[in-house]
Amino acid sequence: KRTSSLALAHFSASISPHRSTMSDSEEAVQRQYDSYIKDAALRELVLPGGVPNRAPIRLLKASFVMRMGNCKVGRRQELEEAAFASPEMLERALKEVAETAADGNAFCHYPAIVAVSYCWASPEHPDPEGKQFAMLQTMIRWYMANRAARGLDPDFCLFIDFHCLYQGADRTEEQLALFLQGLHSMDVVYAHRGTGVWVLSKPPDAVAADPARGSYFDRGWTSFELRVSSLAKSGSHVLDMGSFELERTAAGPTLMEKSPDAFLAMSDADKKALADPPGTGGYHWPDEGFLATLAKGREGPMHPAAFAEVIKSKNFSNESDKETVAGLFEKVARCTRRMRLERGGARWQMRCAAEACTCGADCNRPAPGCNRRACQPRNC
């Protein structure tokens, strides 16, 4: 309806494998592809055998995160059980994820699982003063209000790596094994067509102040998260929250008049009253209304070889992660090429929605006729 598959078609046709060890059989590619459109792979990560506390990833309840602004929140192994989504909540979220992935419409479904892409303040703790959790408070309220307006349970699941993966040198052997399993499955978390991604592109001063680590776009893992989440999702599910509070204040009623507990105690009808006005057909589209100020974070498709080169210049706390993220990115990109993600997944939109770059895989080497003038320099 509002986006074109032309750019992704050019991109898909141009990729040639250069380093992957994955089998080229259609069956193997289909299995990998399924991990980004069905819930089985995600279920194994968050609810294996119906037991979340033995999972590689434990998802947080958004309602818990909303209460923790300006607090130093501990590691996964230090958090109380009430911080995490229950098995019942996870079942509901996984069902929603599968339905969202299967729906080809490009409007915002307000997915029940949202992965947060953000900068760490230090290798020891990403948010020691709770400033980024404070930023999330208003975003969560806005999201809950719009979920209520769609008739969904307002509460939802958040993936925030420091709190959802086991951390630290004191991990047990079992915890380390679960951490590694989760780390090497980040492609599923961020690239899955049924999950959402929030890009905190403008971190608080306390986080952004370290010149050695650079901005959001200078860092390795955040660059990977943004690029890989842009390959298969609807543009309305990759939201740049860098200027959220400024934009939301200008767009409508405040969401911060009540305390977190008072907001959560509101009826769904009262939360719904704080939602954004519906757009075309009663839905929120990535180029209409307030959502248009957020759905601008997607990067253009990049060839895996080009991504592997770009990632070499990014900042990592652990240099060996460069190879990890290059391999994860290629795994998703090759599925995009081989399986030609159809329906909503095939629709791809540049940050400049009016004129998507049509040169294909690598905007650093534009093909004749590429309308790169429409794109911001860091996109092309």
C-alpha cells in the first residue's frame, strides 16, 4: 500500500555468498527463513519446554521497566521473578508475534515483543543511573495506550540485553552456555518479522559522553541491530525513539501526568483515550501522523560483504564480536535473497520515504539511475 519491494528485489538478486558455511539446500534455507517468520525459534529462546527460567533469554515485562526509571537495575541473575514475563504472558506474546509476522499489512501492529537497541554507558553496566530506563517510561505508556486501542493486552515484553541475558564473570557454566546461545541468536530477536525494535539513537548525556565509544551509529552491536532489523520488517515496526519525548509532547496529550502505578491501574478504556488518533482505515501507518516521526529509522539493505567491511570500523568492547555480527547479518541477508520475503516482509522503505533508493544491495556503489539524492549520507 505505502512501500515498494523494488529496492529489496534488486538487493535480493545481487547477493552472492562469500563466507557462509550454511548449506545451500532449499530445505536448510527454508528452516532458517522460518526462524524469522514463525514462532518456533523464538519460543526456544524465551520459553523452551514451557520453562522460562531455563531459557537463553528472559523477557522483561514492560510494566516492570516502566516502574524502574532513574534506578540502577541489576543483571538477569539478580532480578526478582516479578520482573520477567510469566509463561502465560509469553504464550500470549508468541501468539501475537506469529500473527503479526503472517499479516502482510504495513500498518503498525504494536508487536507484543519489542527489542531495544541502545548504547551501553560502560562494559560494566549499560545504564548505572537508570537514565535510559527513565527514557523508556514515556515510550512504554504510549505503546500501552495504542495496544489498548487495538484491543490488545496493554502490557508487553521487552528485550534489553543486559537484563535478559546472563552477564558477568561470575556466571556458572550453565549460565554461560545459555548466554552464548542467546548471543548467537540475536538475529532471531531483531530480524524476526513479528517483533518490534526501538532504536534509542540519542542516548542520555551520561551514556553518550564517552568519545572512545562514540555515538549510536559508531558502535558495532547497535549498527548490527539497526541494519538487521531493517531487512524484513514493516517500516512501522522499526521505530527511532531518539527524539520521542520531544515529538510526543508536540503531538498530543501528555502521558506522564500519573505515576507509573497509577497509569497501570487505569482501565484499558482510559489508556485507549491516550492513544494516537487512527489513520487511514483506522490504522497507524509509517507515513502518517505521529508514527511518521518515529518510523524513519530503517537503514537501506546492505550486501553482507559491504556490511562486514563497515563493521570493521565500528567500536566493540570485545573485538571478536565483529566476526559474530558479520556472520549473523549474512545469515539473515541470505535468507532474504533465497526466499524473497513476501508480503509485508518484502516491503522496504528508506529513511526518506518519498524516494526509496533503488540501486539495490550496496548504496556505497550505486547503480546507474540510483536516486541516491533522496537519501541521507549515512544511508547511501
